Amino acid sequence: MNSNIFKENSVFIISLILTLIFIIWGVFFTDNLAKVTDLIYNGSIDYLGWVYLGATLFFVIFSIYLMFSKYGHIRLGRKTDKPDFNTASWLAMLFGAGMGIGIVYWSVAEPVTHYTEPPVGKGFTVDAANTAMKYTFFHWGLDPWAIYTVIGLALAFFQYNKRLPAAISSAFHPILGDRIYGPIGKTIDVLSIFATVFGIATSLGLGAMQVTAGMHDIFRIPNTLLIQLVVIAVATVLFIISINTGLEKGIQYLSNAAMILSFILMLLILIVGPTMTIIKVLFNTTGIYISDFIHMSLRLKPFSEGEWIASWTLFYWAWWIAWAPFVGMFIARVSKGRTIREFVIGVLIIPTLGTFAWMSIFGGSALEIVQSTGNNELANYIKNNVSLAIFTFFDYLPLSSLLSIVGFAVVTIYYITVADTSTFVLGMLSEGGTLNPSNKIKMTWGVIQSALAAVLLLAGGLNVLQTASIAAALPFTIIMVVMSFSLLRGLKNEVHAQRSGKRGAQQ
């Protein structure tokens, strides 16, 4: 009986044991963990950075090819299937899962940091401001969304069209066949759970720091470790309540609320901020981004130190890939009934344009404040206090109190949404790919994620965790490239089957 229980829940049990071992390692042997993860991370960046660059550019090209290809008409599911969610809710949910906390956390901090230390040229200049916006667009534009497009589409296709379990391993069926149900498939699923748990725990830790920073800015509550831990505890209770309301109500309502508040925030800043500068930044940076895209995508600086590229571009590409199992699985779950062309437009093109608008409004306004006033001290303060960056920026605008309150609400809702969606996905992966995992499994992962974020904040180990999850992204990069070819083979078989079916019907 016990062996049967283990066999049925082996992915969940092994993932849980590995996670707990890592937590113990992080708490009691923090220095050792830091050394090991640094060694793996630095090695992968120094010697295999080209793999991240090449793979990510491939994902962009592959996604665009699918959108215009003969496969674009294929519906995810049966021909008669209609989408489970309206388009606005669908876009809100996938945007919240894909970017969420990150886009709020970095929207002011990244452009200002690049402005002070650009990859080329001198800092604190007009050229530095344009370069800062270009690279911010690059890091948050087509590339991350292409990563999510590839994995999300592969998972959705094999789930809904081939009736396979909602598991990462299912995307390899054209290559592995029924071996996806054996040790190879289970290993792929355990790796994806492991990457997801640590990627999300890091985001929850960063999110707790930003929520606490917002509480300090608005309510003058002390910005301390204790308050950060209280925030994690309260958020855990809130998203456990949300989990029990189900996907259709909990996550959909939270995502819609976050999106509405985000639009209000963008509109307020567009009105009270430097409106003409924002519009110019959006058009100008989009043009530079398109013209320099290939150069930025393959830039490695072979004859000099590439520290900036390693600490920003390669870091981001590895980070997005570490997030990919969670985001891809969630996007697949909410995308039934969409055609492949619709899917690519909704997951790659629209979020990229939305991100450009967001970054132009926040980053463009912040750079205008710094550049026009020559306030280098403010720029350096933002660079050194990233979790406070967005609230510091609000202080320099009219209606600063209102902006801070709305901004705080957006951060808080995105924080709960990410925790909520990730526990849903972990539940799906842990229960053999079921589309509606049990609340017990979801709550278990929810508590573990929060505990891991709290433990790492206590141990001062968020950087260690971040590094570890990025080091783990390298094997998953290779997995995703193979997954792309597996998807292509599956789509070819689908088209062939459809043509054969039509011929059979005509005869």
C-alpha cells in the first residue's frame, strides 16, 4: 500500500524532500550554499552565456514563425471549444503571472540604474538616458514573453489536443513516447517543480520587501525584518483563502483588480507626470529597440570584460527561464479554446506593447525628473534602494499620496496573485497533471513557499536563492529548446491528421 502511495505521489514527495533539504542547507550552511551556487552560476554565465543568448533569440524567432505559419489556425482543444475566460480577464491573468511584482519592482529602479552605469558611454547624460530605456525595453520585451509563449503553447497543445496530463513531461511525447510516464518524465517534472518553488520563493521575498517599503512610505510603519515576516504571514492567509475560492473566482478577480489599478496608476502618472516626454520616450525607444534588437540579442563583448551583460542581460534570461515552468503551465491552463495565432498575439505581442507603455510612463518619468533637475543624488539613492524606488519616485510627483496608495495596492495584489497562481501550478504538477488540483496539495505548497521566503529573509539568503534558481535554469534552457522541436513535430502530425481526416470524409 505504501509503495503504491509513493508511486502515485512520487513527483510530489521527491520535490518536497528536495525542497526541505535545500531549506535546511540554506538555514544551517548558508555560506557553503552561497559558495556552491556562486560557483555554478559564475561558471554557467562565463562559459555558457552564449547558450542563454542563442536560445532566447531562437524562442523569439520560433514564436513569430508559429504566428504566421500554417499552424496558426489550429485551436487549442477541440474545434468547437470556446475560451474559458473573456479576452480581458485572460490577458490580465497571464500578465499578472508573467510579470506581476517584477514590473512594479524594477520599472523605476532599472532605467535609473542603467542611467547611472550604462553598458556603453558615460553615465548621467542624455545618451545614457536613451540607452537605459532601450535596455529596459529589451530586458522586459519580446524575449521573456517568447520564453513563456513557447512553453505555454507546448503545454496547452499536448494537454488539450493530445489529451495528455498537464505536466512539463507531456510536451516531450513526440520524442519520448510513453516514456514520459516513467523515470525520465518524472525527472523532468521534479526539475520543473524545483525551479518553480525557488523562483517563486525569491519573488515572495522581494515582494515582501517592497510591500514593507510601501507601508513605511504611506503609514510610517518601520521597514524591518519583523514586519517583512508579518507581511509574508498575512499574505499566506490571504492567498490560502483565495485558493479555496477556485481559479475562476480567486485568481481571475485578483488579476482583474490588479490590471484595473495598474491602468489607473498609469493614467494618473501620464496626466500629472511629464506627458510629452513619456510619449516621446515610448516612440523613440520602440524605434531604437527594433533597430538594435539583433545586436542586443547577441551582444557578448568577447575582447573585454562583459560584467554588465552578465549581471543584467544573462541574469534576466536565466531568471525568465527559471520562471518558465510556472508561468507556462498557468498560461496553458487558462488558454483552452484559443487558436495558436490568437495565443501568440495574446502572450507575445500584446504584453510586450503593454510593458513598453508601462516602462515609458514609469522609467521615462523618473529619468526626466533626474535628468532635468540634474539630481544625481536621487539617481544614486534609487539605485541603492531598489525596494523603495517606486515610492521615492512618487514623492516627486503631484498627488504623491494617492499614487503611493494605488501603487501599494497594485504591489499587494500582484504579490498575492503570484503566490496564488504558483500554488495552483505546483498542485497541478504534483498531482500528475490534473487541471484541478486538491486544495490540500495547493495549501501545502503555499505554506512551504512562504516558509522558504521567510527562512531566507531570516538567513539573509535571498541573493543565494536567486543565484541558485538561475544556476538551475541552464538545464531547463536545453529542455525548452528540445521542447520546441517536440512541439513542431506534434503540430506537423496534427496538420497531417486533419488532412487525412478531410480526405477520409470526402471519400
